[in-house]
Amino acid sequence: MVELKSYPAQNGDAFLVKATDTQFAMLIDGGYANTFQRYVRPDLAELAAAGYELNVVVSTHIDADHISGLLSFLRLNGRDEAPTIIPVREVLHNSLRSLVTSRMGAPTLRTDDVALLRAIRQRGYPPPSSSAMMNEEISARQGSSLADILRNGGYRWNSHDGTLLVSRDGLADLRTHGAHVTVLGPSRLRLDALQNWWISEIRRLGLVGSWEELDDVFEFLCVHEVFDPAVQTLTSCDGDLRQLHVPDDSITNGSSISLLVEVEGSRLLFLGDAWPEDIVAALQQNGPAVFDAIKVAHHGSTRNTSPELLTLIDSPHFWRSKHSHPATGRNGSKCSHRRFHH
């Protein structure tokens, strides 16, 4: 039996996949720190008590509403060899470390560079929109990046030490504990765009040195990326999607990891915040397909679901995160916690 659970994550994402027959468990994004503390942490403690491990943890991309809960989790979980909450076997996360190599040389940061880097780090991750949650987010905004926590904690990261890329052209296939995880995106093209944007920001700020040493600043700059978000969603738009769809232009959304998870006969599609044209490119070679559940991209934004994509995918259960409310399926039924039997 496969269970899929969606957590209240404000405007973010946090999903848990649990397969009881094979004892497979997978956490995809963590919402905000509040999401982890209130909802995810008790479930992980329960899983650990039942003998489960987290076989895969996925950070789909660097947005505060996806990554902040993972920061809290992995910081509190401690080192890989002695976890305080639950063992973690694999983390998928594309950081600056994944995008570049040490060939760029040792750091040559000037004193004024270091001061600027510290100022950027202090900005940290932005708080959620709800003022009631801000105090609970303070710990997630302080400290290091997810990349730094993974490196210092000794976690298995991108099937190695974090230097491999999770992408359709890189680390794209993972088999663990009876589950098959296929990476549909991003492409190297999207990750190159993210790297180029980062380098242009560093040059604009006048910094010099090794890109690999600046993971914290990379993450914090990315979460403050400014773009024009779509207001309409698939459940609120009034009109023809063919006229309403405007392609997403967020570089961080374009770098989002999207996945097909196959376990115990269930096929689950997680689209992160990916651009729809990239999902179409990954799926169209196999033609239209039906999935047991689909987590739509970017909370159901019309920017991230195109008519072409909808001709390729179908499911009895479509999910989207919407503040603290459960997603609704196509028939309008709540599906914040679904079980699939095969």
C-alpha cells in the first residue's frame, strides 16, 4: 500500500511518500520551518519508531517555501552517522557545488568581499507571508545553507558528495528499496541558466573568488530572485487555458527537480515548480500517460501548466499546495492524504 501525504505549507510544498509493503519513505520538499516543526517532524519520528528510514529526501529547488523546512530538519537531525530524528539514505539537491567544480581555484576573497558576503548571509531566507508564523521561522533564517548542512553532516548527497548534478542529462535514475525514481527535469540548459544568473550577480556585486566556496550566498540570492508571478491558478482561472497560459520566466523555477516515483505498482508524478515545456519534452517521447497522482507545478499556476502538458498527463488525483488547505482532486474531493492499493 502506498500513502501520499501533503502537509500544510502556506504557499510552499511538502510531501511524504510511504510504501508500507517495502518500507520505502520519501520526503519531497519541506515547506517552511513551521511546516516541519508542526506536521512533518511528528510523522518522521513515527516512521523512525516503526523501523523506517527516509530513503530519499528531495529539495526540488532553491525557494524558501520549499527548502526552509528541510533546513530545520537536517540541522536538527545532526550528522548522517548518528541521526537524532530518522536516518536519511540519499538527498537530491542542486547547489552551487553541483553546478561548478574546484577548477576555478582557491578563494581569493578581499576583506570587503567578506563583509558583503556576511551581509547577504544575514538576509537569509525570507519569512512566510503570515505574520503569525514569523517567530517560528527565525531559526530557519539563521545559520548556513542547505548545501553547507549536507556537507558538514556527511550526508550522501546526489549519490556522492554533492558535486554531481540531478538533471535529465546527469543523475537521472535512482533505484532504492523497491522504488524507482526517474528525474524528468531540469535539463542542463536550465541549470546553466541558473549558474549564469548567479555569476552575473556575483560580478554585479564585485566579488571575486571560488564559486564553490559561496554556496550560502548562492542560495540566499536565489530565494530573493525577483520575477512576476502568475496570479491565476488552475482552480481559480476563468477562461480558456490556451489564452491564459503565459510561460514562467523564473530561473529558479526552471531549475526545479521534477520526478516520476514508481513504487509498489503506483506511479506518482511530482512536478515541483518546473516549466511545463520541460515536462512536455521529457514525457512526449512516451506519449500520453495516466498517473495515480500528479502534484501540479507551482501550486497550480497557469504559468506552469500548459494545454500541451495536459494532453500528455492524466490522473484521478491532481494535487496542489494552497496555504494550509488540502489540495483538491479533479472531482473536488479533498486528497490531502491518499492511499493507493495495487
